[in-house]
Amino acid sequence: MENIIFAVLVLGAIAIVFGLILSVAAKVFEVKVDERLPKIQECLAGANCGGCGYPGCAGCAEAILAGKAPVTACAPAGAEGAAKIAAIMGMEAPSGEKMVAHVICNGGDAAVKNFEYVGIADCVGALKVAGGPTACSFGCLGFGSCVNACQFGAMHIVNGVAEVDREKCVACMACAEACPKKIIRKVPYEQRVLVGCRSEDKGAQTRKLCDAGCIGCMKCQKECPHEAIKVVNFVATIDYDKCTGCGHCADICPRGIINLMDLVKQ
């Protein structure tokens, strides 16, 4: 009996000693966590979309705290989230316009197909089959890789081409990362006039490949009252700093590839 009691006491003493050692070690090797880190993370969208370029919201918060990323790094958090983060960091709240994604293609069902693709509904997979079914090498494939990448329900396939719901879009640009054709760009929400083609083929070739492609006729460039649109590499491009949104270029475009966006005032 005495042996049992002695053994229990010895084990108890050993446990106490090791507990003290672990407690001291925890204090010595404790990694100090900046109290601002969890506060910053609370201001982020929590979607872990990767649009910021960092591994999830935790990685984004760490980058902001370290000064490696701006307080606006999390697009889904919006201006309100950025302002809260700026306050935590002791900085002035940033000012900036709302941005949204834009698909630079009106093709879809209007584009000529080299063959009918019946594989997995994925743009990356479709592109690996003889360069993809779409004859235009610049156009949207329409199989929804961008739709699958968007965590905010802002991407849809309409008439064979990707389309952005500007009211739901938070400009995280996960859709752009998923697009193998790289035809999705970030544009100002307030920009009403947008070109829906990025083909750099000459006009005659574009006519053969797509009924909704820019043929570089330069009519928009010649008639723009603000000199805000130019034809570069056979495709119309808009200078957003000069464009007033008058829509004249859209009215006169013979191919209908210049889009006028309806703006919903917040």
C-alpha cells in the first residue's frame, strides 16, 4: 500500500515539475500576436476568394498589417471595410471609385464554332481540345470557368458568353484568374460605355469568325466628340479619363460591339 501511495506522489510531483517547465517554455517561446491582426481579419469579407493574391483572408490580413498590401486589398470588403481597416492601422480612409469586372467579348452564339465540344463544361478543358471550339482565338469559350470561380453569384453564361452582374460584382477578379483567354478586366463601375471585343484580327478575318466582333472600321474613333475612343491593333479601345458616357460611339457602331451599361445608383 505504501508503495502505491509513494508511486502516486512521485507521479504527481513529476507532473507538477513538467507542468511548470511547459508553462515557462510557453512564456519564453510565446509568439506575440499583434492585437490589430484579428481586428483586421474581422473587416475582411471572409470569402477566402484569393482575389487579393494572398492565401485566404488570414494571409491578406497579415499582409495588410505588415504593410505589404494596401488597406483596400480585399475588394469584396468594399469601401466600408477598407475604411475600418484604415482606422485600425491609424491611417486615413482611402477614397476611390467602385470597380467591377467586365467581359471583353460579345461573341457567344454569334461566334463561329470549329466543332461542337461535348466534354466537361470547363473553359480550361475545352481549350485543350484542338485550341477550343470557338474559331476566334480571342473570344469567350462560354463553358463557365468564371462562373464556378465567382463566390458572389455575379457571373452567368448568357447566349454562350460570360456576363457580369454589376450589382453583385465585388471586383475580387477570381473570374479573371479562372479565364484561360484572359478576357475579363476590372473597369470603373461608373464607366457606362464599354467595348465588347478584344480580337486583334483584321476586319476581314473578324467578319468570317464572329458576327459580334470589332472590324476596326474606325467610325467610332472618327466621330467621338471627346476623342475618347481609338482603334488599336484593329480593335476599339476607350480612354476612361476622356469618355463622358454620351454613347454616340455605341449608336454608330455598325457591329454593335460597344455596350451601354445601365447604372444603378447606390
